[in-house]
Amino acid sequence: MSDEQKAKVQAQFGPASEGYASSEVHAKGESLGLLVELVQPQPDWVALDVAAGAGHTAFAFAPHVARVIATDLTPEMLAKTAELAAKRGLTNIETRPADAEALPFDDASFDLVTCRIAMHHFPNPRQALSEFARVLKPGGVVGFTDNITVPDKQAAGYYNAYEKLRDPSHNWVYPLVRLQAMFADAGLKVEATRELSKELEFHEWADRMKVSPANKEKLLEMMRHIPEALQPLFAPRWAEGTLYFSLWEAVIVARRGG
Ligand SMILES: C[S@@+](CC[C@H](N)C(=O)[O-])C[C@H]1O[C@@H](n2cnc3c(N)ncnc32)[C@H](O)[C@@H]1O
């Protein structure tokens, strides 16, 4: 990952750690429980959480495994993870700075790698997936979620421009079929896939990334003119003087070949 992209991520997420700590979508999103249910974590497992943010995925897995190493590129996020873990009395979580595309861990170190709602920031997701496979023990599991878009290329471009205007560190959201192919190419055999939608209130979503009033206006304007192919995905709803819209998230559980 280039230093320029790293700086973008840190500039974006450094001031946002409090917002992510309290974000309902991140702290209580449906994908969190589903991920634990599908992964079936075991008490002797050592887990790596990549791009941990404010730590919600690490907190969900910690009670079920021996140890979780929570990693992220943004120091403020790791500080928030450590603070919240201490508040919850979770003593088996350690934090460590790490770039998802160059993990500072030996081959075959982990039973589980988790990465939730983060890969759309990585400039080279294939490199990240190959790192997940490298640090997993043979037979180890990846518990993954990320937002997804529609396969139509033009609509996917519009979707990603919308996300990028809200968050300059956004790189790319893919359709589910592309994600599944990337997992297979990295030697990770997909064992379970689920798709979930989550409805967001526009201002809460935009303010979490401290979007300027001018860019909020542009985003609202874009939502008024979304391509037909994005209508079922975003399902925009103007109510109570605000905009509600949906994002879709895929949950993927995959296994490194033995
Ligand atoms: C939406 S938050 C993650 C949410 C979190 N996983 C959860 O379950 O609540 C995205 C995180 O990705 C991190 N990030 C972005 N690019 C990264 C990279 N290349 N390596 C590691 N972390 C990265 C950001 O610092 C940010 O904390």
C-alpha cells in the first residue's frame, strides 16, 4: 500500500474513532452475529482481526477463542479498541498496527482471520486475501464481510463514486461474484455466503466521516438520480425530513486448503 493511501486512511479514520465506537451498524450490525454463527470459533483458536476499527469484530470473537490480535492501520482506532476491550473486561485481546496487505506475522500463525466492512479501503484486495491465506494455518478459516454492489459496471462505478465522495479513503466495492472469485484465486475455498441489507440514515452516515455541507448536498443530489440498476440496492426512502437508504453486505466464510 502506498504511503499516500495510508495517509489518506489515517487522516480519514483518525478523527472518526469515536464515531465508529458508537456506530450501530458497526457495533450491532446483523453481520456480526452471523459471522460468529457461521465461523463456529473454537476455545483454543488464535484469531487475527484485520482492519479492526473500533474493535467490534474482535469483541464478538474474543469470548469464544483463546486470543485475538486486533490490527489496523490507524493508531487512534487501535487505541479505541484497547480502551473498549479494557472497559468490557476482555483480557485476551492485543492490539498491533498492521497494513492488511503486508501483515507482520509469520506464515501459518492463525486459526482464524477476520476482516469486517474494511476491504473496500484496500487498494489491492487480492494482495490482502493472499496475506490472509499466508498467515492462516492449513485448514484455517477466514470470516469476512464487506459491502457489495451490483454487477452492472456503470452502476457499480456510480455506487463507488458515491462512497468516495463521502470518504476519500474508499477504494472499491465489488459485486459478490467478484469477491468469491478473488477468494478462490487466493486459495481460500468459500464454504458459506450470505447477503444482508442494512438501512442507514443519511446524516448519521455522512457525519461519521465528517462530510462537508457542500458534499452532503452533492451526495443527496446523486441519490436523487441513481441509475435504475441501483434502485433495488439503495432503495432510497425520503421520510421524516431525511433520507434513508440501504447498503448491502456480504458475509463470506472460507477455508485455507490443507
Ligand atoms: C469501517 S472500519 C472497520 C470496522 C471494523 N472491522 C468493525 O467490525 O467494526 C475500517 C477500518 O479499516 C482500516 N483500514 C483501512 N485500510 C487499511 C489497511 N490497508 N490495513 C489495515 N487497516 C486498514 C481503517 O483504519 C479503519 O479502522
